[in-house]
Amino acid sequence: MTAEAPVSQLDSAWGQIPQSREATAGIGSFTRTRVERIISIVAGFGSLVLGAQAFLTALGPAEERPGWHFPLMIFVFAPLAVMILACFVGRAVRVCAGVFAFAYILALIAWPVASAGSDPDPAGQPWIWYLVNIATLAAVLAFPLPVQIAWTAVCPLLFGFVRLIQAEFAGVFLPPLGLDVSFALILGGVILTLGWMFRSVAANVDETRARAVSSYATAAAADAAEQERVAVAALMHDSVLAALIAAERADSPRAQTLAAAMAREALTRLANTEQDAHEGPDEPRDADTVADDIEAGAREVGVKVSAARDVGPESPAVPGRVARALTLAATQAIANALQHAGGKGLAVAVTSGGGRIDIEVRDAGEGFDLDGVPDDRLGIRASIFARVAAVGGTAHIDTGHHGTVVHLGWREGAA
């Protein structure tokens, strides 16, 4: 396997990771979703076994009064069957489990009335007893943790209480009933603890995975930015170095023309570094189109400006690269006016005629010292002066306490 193969595989894997908010949220619940599915399937099997045991017991001798037995069975076993089916199918598990949990509590409340006058056996248990922990399991599937804890305690205790009511609080029922209630509380606690533990582990795994994906995304973005910076730096270095070498070796008019073109291209790339402007086609553009582009550029930097236009009959057709350079330089001047003068008195004028086009961007700020601008600030030197010079245009700035005026000009045949 070559060295490029692992890199390409990593890039391919990263490309498969969804970047939308909804998809990222799905990544953050991957393990929890599957753990919930496993819990529901296990709960379905357990409920099926205990439910079958309770159902077979219910088909035997009944402790309820006539007219109560079968309605009470339907009231309890129908929601239980739906819950088991939902657990296996994986749909509406919480709703179905919640319905059964409430149905069982209501059945327990109705039990003293349904079994009034019966003669219960202290050594035996009614069919409803076998469903106590299924109700606890249903609470684990359906409710938040505080309600699960309450259900785990209430179901066995309520069964013991209604059983004592049925037996008219006979002392002979206390030892076996206390043992049964204790067993139900312990088993319910185990079910509750296992559900909480598995869900907590799954949540921690999902949280760790989400942090890892976020860290990888940050690292990938930083690496991409660094690679782009290195590539741009290498490109600029090669372009400028090649232009300088060509200029040094130019010993004929043709070589001098080629060196000038190479220098113009290098200056254009340097000027476009901050805006990431693309070269695009070189089709001629008229002055009105240039003015429209300047207005659009102003909107991109956050201000609405209407350029005053004075287009004469001899307005030249401006080459596309010249139009782009003038537009970007004017947009940079507008951005400077917004940043340093707050946009006070901002105005743009486009004049064309006599084979040339002139653009003025003015503001009413306090001005600045052009000679005091640091050499590493490219907003004026590169984005305005170098950009316009690269296409054979002219640029100069008048600044003072009256404000700042940026003059941009280009004459036909200069590029």
C-alpha cells in the first residue's frame, strides 16, 4: 500500500461524515439508540415469558368475583400484548409501555373490589402478582428516572397493600406477603439499575464520540487552512521569483514585454489574496456594469451605496480583468471608509468618456497619514495601488481633515 492510500482513505472517510446539524445530532446518539433497541428487545422477551406465566395462571381458578375476571384480564393483558409487540417491532415502545404501566396500577387499585368476598390462599399468588416486575420494566422503558424509581417502589408495595385488603389484614398473610414484596422490590431495583447503567454508558460513549468528531473537524479545518496558506505562499513565491528572474534576463523588447506581463500577473495574485478573487473571463464590460459591480461589492461589505454615473458617448469598453481590478479596488476603498471613517459622507462616482474611466470613493472622515501606514498592511498598497497598477491603471489618494478621496483611473490602451 502506498503512502498516499491511507491519506485518501482518511479523506474518503471524512467525506462520509454528515455535516448538517441534524446529521451531527444523529451521530451524537448512535450508541444510545442501539442500547435502547437492545433493552426493548430484551424487555420484550422477558415480558413474553412472565406474561405467559401470568396468563396461564389467570386461566385457572379465579379469585375475582363473577363478572370481574375476564374484563380485568382484558384490561391488563391487551396493553401487555401491544407492549410486547412494540418492543419486538421497535415502534412506539415508550407509549405502549406507559399505557401498560398505568393499566397495571389501575388494575391493582381495582383488585380489592374485584376480589371482595373471596377466600385467598396465603401460600398462593393471584395472576396479577406475576406482572409486578413487568410493570417496573414498562416504567423503565417509558418514563424518566425519577418516575422509574417511584414505579419500582409503588408497584410491589401497592400489591402488598391490596393483597392485605383482600385478606382483611389477616396475620397469616404477613410473612409470605412480606417475602414476595421484598423479592419484587429487589428484582425491580436490579431492572432499574441495569437500565440506568446501560443508558449512562451509552450516553458517555456518544458524548466521547461527538467530542472526537468535533476535534477531528477542527483539526481538519486547521490543516486545510494551513495547507492553503502554504500553497498560496508557494505560488506567490514562485510567481514573484519568476517575474524577477524574467525581468533581470530581459534583453529584448519581447522578453521585456513577457517580464512585464509576468510581473502584472504576480501583482494581481498578490492583490487578490485577501479577497480570494478569481480571474474569470476577460470579456469587455461597460462603465455602467462596473458601477453596478461596485454597488454589489459595497453591499457585500455591509453598506448600500448608489454610485453617481457620468457616462459619455465615447465610453471605452473595459476589459474584464481591468473591470475586476477597478471594482475590487473601489470595494476595498469603501471597506476602508467604513472601518476608519464609520462610513461618514461615503459617496462613489463613476465617470467615463474620452477613452478612459475614472472612479472616486470619498468619505468625510478625519483622514490619515498615508506615509504612516505600516508596510505589512495590504489594504491600500496591495488591494488598491498594486491591483490597479497591475492592469495599467492609476490610483492616488487625497486625505486630510476634510476627508479622504480615492481616485482610480484607467485609459484605453494602457493595459
